[in-house]
Amino acid sequence: MPASELQEVQQPTAQIHLPRTSESETLKKIRHTTSHIMAMAVQKLFPKAQVTIGPWIENGFYYDFDHPEPFSEKDLKAIKKEMIKIVNRKLPVIREEVSREEAKQRIEQLKEPYKLEILDDIKTEPITIYHLGEEWWDLCAGPHLENTGELHPKAFDIESVAGAYWRGDATKAQLQRIYGTAWETPEQLAEYKRRKEEAIKRDHRKLGKELGLFVFSDLVGPGLPLWTPKGTTIRQLLEEFLKQEQVKRGYQQVVSPHVGRVELFKKSGHWQKYKDDLFPMMGESEEEGFVLKAMNCPFHIQIYQSDLRSYRELPMRLAEFGTVYRYEQSGELGGLTRVRGFTQDDSHLFVTPEQLDEEFMNVVDLTLSVFKTLRLSNFRARLSFRDPELKDKYIGSDEAWDKAQSAIRRAVETLGMEHFEGIGEAAFYGPKLDFIFRDALDRE
């Protein structure tokens, strides 16, 4: 692509500001209320449909339904038409507080088993219910608009329907998730649709096919990409560039196998946490069984522990382009962003406590250097810390966690990085610094 064209693609193309849900209380209320209006419309048109959850999300909302028949394009159009009617009726949105027993009785009268499960998960009282007029209600914490008439009937739309498992568990009921979008004005909706159409042109799935970079095969299996000669050339160039940058900073390359004993992952704690996300075990018992590796860290730790180490060998920086396998649910797969087999540019550093701050800053510096070279700038830095109220979810002492989290905080502050904290976003084994990107489809 000529440089002039590249510059043109990077220029802002819209004058209308589209606020993000996370930054706008008004949008939260609009999208949350619109999701309830959609659920009300669905249950009026399809009385057998049972509702589950319906939150606001970035750029819109969704609601999950248990319905015996799949929703068609014709059904979605009818649902939107019914939603417009509900908006035009200007129904009051009423917040009600009831006891747990009262909520349970009302749900049992409606014969809504999913709501009963949701009620069981609510640990506080009173229970809050939101009504749309006198005809429909759902368990909800809010926030919402005060009246359905506050929505503009031409500022929302129904976008698609997809499959989803109840509670995200493939062993539970398969539901239908209807996605929608809602904005403050029709102009914002039109701008959102225009940007979405433009973004689709830059969707990596579309470009990958057009440029002949990678393919998928039903015979190979979903979520397992095959790299063509062109795509492989790009991968190799990236890998060589990254290896050179790592070597400059004292990293040593290692190679680990694609499978390992179950006992290895039990020792690391991954088996207990992620057993259901792994491919099925090979072997008749866990004591003798093997699994495809889903992460490289247990292997790198075994390399480190294979010999007696002196503090003079530290820091030891091990790196690997390691292919890992995770048994993602079929409904969650998408292009190269969610797959079942992928290669990680992975590294593990073994350091003394005194080396921790400097080594962590060096890792961040390496990461930012790669981002700059590849012209990647649309990201946010999140300090992913443990939830102090849920310490049982994590391994390690309070002292170790405090030291590690403080080191991350000092690093980003020393480097002058804008950041925010994500409490409860840490891995079970330690805190993280996550770089969260926004892609061409405006997804984080």
C-alpha cells in the first residue's frame, strides 16, 4: 500500500462524536433500558421465550433467551417494530424493592427458572426489580431511564442473533443472544453504522482471505488456522524481528514440547483452574495422562529447576515462540482473535527481589518499543490486581502480592504511562500489566 494511502486510512473520518458506554452514564441508562424493552417485545411476540440476562455492552446491549425455535431475520424485524411501539407508549420505568421471598414467589408464578437461578446469586437484600409500565418486569440493579419515551425510536437497532450457553457453560442450555445498539440521537446511530461498515473493510478475517494469508478447514477443525506461504512469510519476519529485540536484551530462546503430563499442570495449579478449558486428556488416568499444553510457564519453570542455580545467573530470561492449545467453545471462536491453537511470544524471567523493579520496567520498555515499531497506539494500560475481598481465589502470600503489585505500579508511574486499575483482573498466580487494544471493529 502506498504511503499516501496508508496516511489516508489513518486520518479521522467522522465529525460526530460517539461516546463510549463506559464513559457515559446516559448511554448506560439508554442501553440498559433498551435491552429491557427488547426483552419485553420478545416475550410479547414469543410467549414461550424465557429471559436470562440482558446487560449493556460497548456500543449496545444484548439479551439471552431460551426459545424453542431459532429467531429469524423476519423475527428480528418484528421485534424492532414492537420495540418502537413500546417506546412510543412512553411507559414509566419503575424501580421496586421487594424481599427475597416476594421476588421468589413472583418468579415462580411466571415459571421463569433462569430468574430463580439469578435470584440465588444475589446475596444482598432488598431485591430490586424494574418494571416497564405494569406489563413486564425483570430482576435488575439498574440504572435505567425514567420513561421509555426518553428513547428516540430512530436511535436504536437490532443487529444480530448468535448462540450462547447459559452461564457460558457448554454443559448447560444453549440460548439465543440477540444483540442491539442504541444511541442518544439518530445521527449517532447513523455514524456508528457508517464506521462499522468502514471497519468491516479492515476486518482481519476479510483481509486474510483476500490477501491469501491464512485459511481454515473443516477437516482440520474449527479454531485451527492454516498459514499459507504468504502468511508464513509474515509470521517468520515478525518472529525474527522479535527474537533480535529479545537477544539485545539478554533473553535466551528455549523450546518445549506440545504435550505434558497432567501431573505437571496439577503442580502448577493450572489443572485445577483450567481443566475444562483444555483438550481432552490422553490416557486412562490422571496419574499417567497427558494433555496438550495450554500455556508455556510450567515448562519454563522445569527448565529453570533442572539445575542448581546461583544468584550470579540471575536474572535468567527465557523466551519461546510456543504453540499452545485451548479448547475454546465453538461459539466463542472468531478469526485469529479467538482460536484453539496459537503461538505465544512468551517469556519468563527469574529474578531476585532486588532485580524485580528494573526487570519489570525493561519488559515494559521492550513491549512499548515493539508497539512503536509496529505503529500500534490504540491501547490502554490496565494494572490487573487481585480482589482483596476474594483472596481465596489466588495463590501466594499477602506480602508477595503487595510487592508484585507495588512493582507494577512503580514501573508505570516511573515510565509516565497513563493507566487504570482493574481490581479482580489478576491471574490466580499473580498480578499483570495488560495492554488493551481496540481493533478495527471498535472492540476491546
